[in-house]
Amino acid sequence: MKLLRLSLISIVGCLLGLAILVLMGVYSLSKMQDRHDELASLTALQSRIDNFSVASDNLLLQSADPALWAAYRDEAAAIQAGLTPLAEEHPGAQRAIRHIGYIVEELSRFYARQDDRSSVTRDDRLSSGPLALPLRSQIIMSQVAGYGVAMDTALQEVVRQRQERIATATQWLAIGFAAAAGLFGALCVVSFGLIFKRINGPLRALSHAARRAEAGEHDVRVPIVGSDEFADLSRTFNQMLDQQDTMVETLSGALATRRALIDSLPAHIALLDGAGKILDVNDQWRHFATANDFLDSTFGVGSNYLSVCRAAVGACADEALDAGNGLQDVLNGNRDSFTLEYPCHSPNQQRWFRMMASRLAPGQESAGFLGAVVMHVDITERKLAEQELQRQAYQDPLTGLVNRLGFIEAFSRHVDQHGWNPQDIIVLLDIREMRNVNDAHGYDIGDRMLIKMARRLEKHLCDHTLIGRISGDQFILFLPDDQAMGPRERLDALAEIFHRPVRIGDIIIEIGARGGYTLLGEDERSAETLLHEVEIALHETRLHDRHEFYRYNREMDRLAQHRIDMTRDLRRALEDDQFELHYQPKVDLTTGQVVGCEALIRWIHPERGMQMPGQFIPVAEQSQLIGPIGNWVLFQACRHLREWQDAGLDLVRVSVNVSVEQFRLGDFTRKVQEALEIHAIVPSALTLEITESVFSEESEALRRQINDLHALGVRLSLDDFGTGYSSLLYLQQYPFDEIKIDMGFVRRILDEPLNRNIVSMILGISQVLGADTVAEGVENTAVRDVLLELGCRIGQGYYYSMPLEVEDFRWLLEKHSRLPLTPLPSPGGS
């Protein structure tokens, strides 16, 4: 039996015995109380009988009124009733009842004779005893007294018998309680004896085995007897000893492995005691000593490391003293570790080492401190590399000019030497079309061109000018004040240097530069701040692309912060679904029938309300968010197109604008195919409007993506034709299905004949290419009429409809409405 089960049974048995003992005690107390109450009732009854006897005598001595006599008889009846329950068990009670009856009967006859005065004889009246009563009364009184004595005797017999029975019952109750208590005690003794027996033997065996194991005996095991908890504990103890043996074997192997590992480490390692005495060293320590002609066969083992350090002389004496002091702190417990890098040069070789001293038990407060481990690691290669990196840290490896850090350091040194001059200029330039140079001629030619530009700048600029290259095609220059030339003249001269062609072998490369600059001004600023200013100015130059140089001003900082804030808001807008699409119908100019629509994004900003694309698309393109936003537009437009088709509405083509940045990502074709497949859209129902700016990034990868989109079945539209980089060659190379005439030409078609001719020319080109033509910016009937006259059949603009929310455009499709919704004048009207 399991020890736990035996213990539970013993506890339950003891608890049951205790409960029985308590119940018996309660029962005994209850019975004793009943006996006590019974004796009390008998005593009370005896007292009443005594009073009854006295009353009987008084009634004989003096006459009683009827009320008193009636109360006497009632009391007699009550006493008889009280004795009746005892009559069955006690004959004395029966006798007492009869004697009470006799007394009452005699007294009744006595009072009956007294009432009958005529029957009293003279002898009765004259005869009197000691009580001066008539003789007859004395006789009755004697009889009553005899009955009273008999009644008292009988009652005393009853009381004695009841007392004997109560005593007997109480004795048996005491015997029963004592027996139960004895049984309970025996049960407890037996139970705890069994438990002790089950515990003592196995526990002594375990204790004995534990002492043997503690003494170092590895083959000790505890015999397993039975299947109780001690058997499980013995089995676990044996398994623990087995595991301990295995761990000892493993630890021995690990120690051997660790010793081999320490010996193989590329570090010279020594183990010290708390006083600094060398206890042991590894093989690398011995090899180093042998290689450096150290003649001590003990390799320093047994000597005091601190003493050796403090006794050092020569070039490294200071470092040795520092090492000794640091090691002393470690040994004293003032610090857990100490590190020192120091030179240790030999006559024919430069060498550096890194000393590391560590406590054996860092962080543990122990009286038995073991000492420390000292390691010396050869860091010569790192030191030589750091020296080389230190040399290169401030220098551009390609051109030999200073890099960003070098420029900052050189500018700071210049200011320290010559002071702050408000007329000094810092300029940041980048070379235009550097990417095209690399693509056309290769990166090697591009690098050689950068080197030539660096030498040209060094040759043509004065000695106090600082020149640096801080990134691929960016040069940073510090132009000191020149009394003969103002800031603009100095910048023009700098631009002239970049505008001259560069000859590399047989290749002549035409280049240009654009830049941003800042005047030092009266407010002194750090070099980092000045670089930040020219970087912002260069960014503005790139955005506008109209001037060669932009000067920094604080408004640029504000605009840069605005771009940062808007970029953050755009990211949140994508996460919170703050965008929505509006649709501007494309209309058949002859009939007013809706033949398509252009999806136009709107940003519902939670604070600034609706934002038009021109307010945030440029920032999205600069911040690399145009890809995710463009994908959202693509998938959302396909979803709406699917909903319209499911509703049974007339099929119209949906146009989606595409940025050149989306093509740069390289996966745009896959995204389009994914959107079409997810929403089950026929490819011909989707038109992608590509602006002419895409040709500024013309490449084989771009051409492949456009051809893949055309092969997919998607219609391609050339947007804003005539305003950018387009050429007839591009139109021939790219498979456009539609050409959109820019609204700048359409709106002024009535005012400028040149615009009319340009529109006519575009229509002719479209006809030759077999492409549809869409006129943007149709805002009145006169423009519509001219377009129809020139042969343009499709247009869009506010004359027909402003961009509509998706629900409004769906209503337009449901009603099959012709545009404009007001009556449409005939094409020949005014």
C-alpha cells in the first residue's frame, strides 16, 4: 500500500474515531442531564407530597372553606398524575397513589360528618384527646397519618430505586465512553505505529546511502522494497546517483576538452591565486615564452605576477605598472575585470597585446575567493588595420579627396585657424545624368570621370578652398571669401568647371552640375548643421530642376519638415484606409455617352479634409510610398469594376494612373496580373495611364515591363502627351493603345492657333499609330465643337462632369445618363 494512502486511511480512521468519541460524549452528557432532570422532578414531587401531608393535618385540625378544599383535592390529583408514569416500574409509586386516594377519601368522609351536626353524639362532643379534638377526628387523623407514613415510605422506595437506576445508567455511560476513548487511543497508536514502521526503515536506508554517497562512494545504491513513495524515492535516488556518475564522466571529459580548448586559444592565459601567484598557464603562454628566449623552465608558474609587473623596466614600464595596478584591483575585489592594450614591440616587429584580467567568480561574495584569469591577446593586425582605417576615415578612397568626416574636420580646423567669415560659402553639387554615364559607358568610366573632376577642381580652385566627395556623384566645397568676386560670380565659375566636357581616352562626356549652397552669415553654426543646410538646398534644386544653384533658407527647413510630416501621415493613411477613389467620366463627344472613366485618388485627411493628388503625390514619389499607394489605387479600381459588373451595369473601361516609381520597383506587371485575377476582371477593361516622364527612365527593363503589360491584354495610355520627353521613336517602340492630349493644349485651343495645330498633329499621329485619342480639359461647348471638327471623338473635363464619388458614378451608370446632364447643344451650335 502506498504510504500516502496508508496515511490518509489512518487520518480518516482517527477523525472518525474522534467524531464517534465526541458524539458519545455529547450523548452521555445529554443522558446525564435527563437523569438530573428526572431526580429534580422526583425531589419536587417529594416536596409536594410533604406539603400535601402537612395540608392534610391542617385540614383535620381546622375547617377549610370550600375553595381551599377544592385546591387540596386538585393537588392530590396532580400528585397522583405525577406518580402514574412511575407506577409500572415501581410498585411503591402505585402504593403512594393508593395512599393519597385513601387520605383524600378519609378527609372527604370527615368533612361530610361535620356537616351533619345532628349525627354527632354527646360522647363525641365530650370526648377529647390531647389535641382537644373529638375522638372521631383523632381516629381519622391517626389513619391519615398512617397513610402519610406509608405514602412517604413508598415514595422513598421509588426515589431510591430511581437513583439506583440512574447511577447504574451513568456508570454504563462512563464505561462506554471510556471504552470508546480507549479504542480511539489504540487506533491512533496502531495507525501511527504503522506509519512509523513504514517510514523509519526506508528513511534510515536513504540516510545511510546519502552519507555514503557524500563520503565519495560511487557504487552505493538504495534497495527498493515495495511500491510506496519511499520505493519511488529510492528509485529516484538511485537514478540521481546514476546521473551523477554520468555527469562526473561527462564533466571529466568536458574538463579535458576545455583544457585542450584553452590550450588551443590564440591567447596567452595564466591562472592566478588571490595573492597574484601564477598557478598554471596554457600552451600559448609557454610557446610565447619559448619563442622569446624565456629561460625559466616553469614558464613563470610559481612567481608573483604583480611583482613581475612592478619590477618591469624599459619602454613598456609604464604599461606594466598600469597592468599591475589594475590586476591588484581585480584581486582585491574592487572590480570584476580589467582591460589594457599595450605595445610590446620586438626589434624586428611591431606588436600590440590586449591584457584582460577577470575574477574567477565575478559578482559572488565568497570568503574562498579563487583568484583571477589573465589573458594576453595579440591585437597587432587590428592595430595596423585601425591605423589604416584612421588614415582612410577622412579620405575618399576613389578620388583622394576628403570625405564627409574629413570635410567636417577640415572645416572645423579652418574656422579655428582663420575665424568665422560671413561671406564664406559651402556648396554641395551633384553631377547631372551620372546614372546615364554609368549605364552608357560602365562604372569604370564613371569612376575615372569622377577622379578627373576631382583633379580639375583641385587645379582651378584656390589653396584655401576645401574640396570633398561625400557620396557617389556629390562634391562638397568650401569657397572662402573672395574680395574680387561676389557669391554669384564664385558659383558661376564653379559651374563653368563642371560644364566643360571630360575626355577619357577616346570618349568625350558632356556633363553638368546642380547644387545647393549656404552663406555662413553672422550666425555661427557647426559643420554638421551647414552640411544639413546645403543638402536641403540641393534637394530643392532637384525638385525644381530649373536653376543650377539654390541658396538655403529657413523656409526650406520648413518645407523639408512638412515633407517628413506628410510622409508620416501618408503611412498612417495607408494603414487607416483614409484614401478613396473618385471617377471622372470619359465621354463620346458626339453622343455624350459614357465610354470610360479615370480613377482619381483623394485623401480624406482626418484634420485637413480632402487632399487633392497634387498636394501629396510628389511627396509620395519622393518617400517611396507611391508604390503602395499606386497598388491600392489599382486594386481598389478593380474591386469597383467587379462590383459594377456584378450589378449588371454597362461595361466601361477604368483608367488608372501609373507613376514611373512603380515601374522602378520591378514587380508592377505581377501586381496588375494579381489584381485582375483576384477580382476576375477582363484585362481589356483596365487602362493604365503612363505619363511621358516615364521616358526619362527609358531602359530595357522598362520596355520589357510595358511589353509584358500589353501582352497581358491591358490597354496602355500615354498621358499628358506633348509636355515631356516623348518622341516619335518612343511612340513607335511602345505599344500604346491610347494617347491623351494634355489639357494645356485643349483649354487654349480657341485662343492660340499653335495649340489647335498641335492638337491636330497629335490626332494625326494617333491615327497613324492606330491609337485612340482622348482630349483632357473639355470645359465648354466651343472647345468640344473644335475637337469634333478636328476629328477627336473622346474627351473628359468639367463641361461633362467633375470627378464623382463611387456611389455617384455608379448612379450615372445605372441611369445610362448622357453627359452633360443639362441638355446638350448640337455639335454645330455655338
